[in-house]
Amino acid sequence: MSAKMSMFLEVIAIVTALSLIVASTFVTPAFALKRYFNCVTEIANKSGKLTIADVNSCYDKEFHGSSHVSSSASTSNAIGK
């Protein structure tokens, strides 16, 4: 195999690897958002009501990098107290 062909295949391999990494960074958050909506929907359908605490619980469960604010503090902030 010639040196040019070898270099070309190496570049193609690097570009392919980088494109797979970039694509996976877009797909993973989309699945987390789907799981978040499924969690919220399941709670609402099961109990017939949905509270801010339920929403925060689902958010913290699916988005692990979220801020760790207690649900009572975020509830009072949401209400405006």
C-alpha cells in the first residue's frame, strides 16, 4: 500500500471516530429528555395530580448533573415566597 493511501485511510478513520463521538453527545441528552417526560407522565397518570416536588424528583433522577437544591426550597421559589 502506498504512503498516500495509508495516510488517507488514517484520516478517514480519525474523522469517522470524531463524528461518532460528536453524534453520541447529541443523542444521549435526547434520551434523557424522553425519560424525563415519561417519568412526569407516569406520575401524573398514576396519581391524577402532579406537584412541583414530583417534577423536581424526575428532573434530578434523569439529569444527574443538575443543581442539588432541596425540593422544598425550589417549591417555595416557584410559588414566589
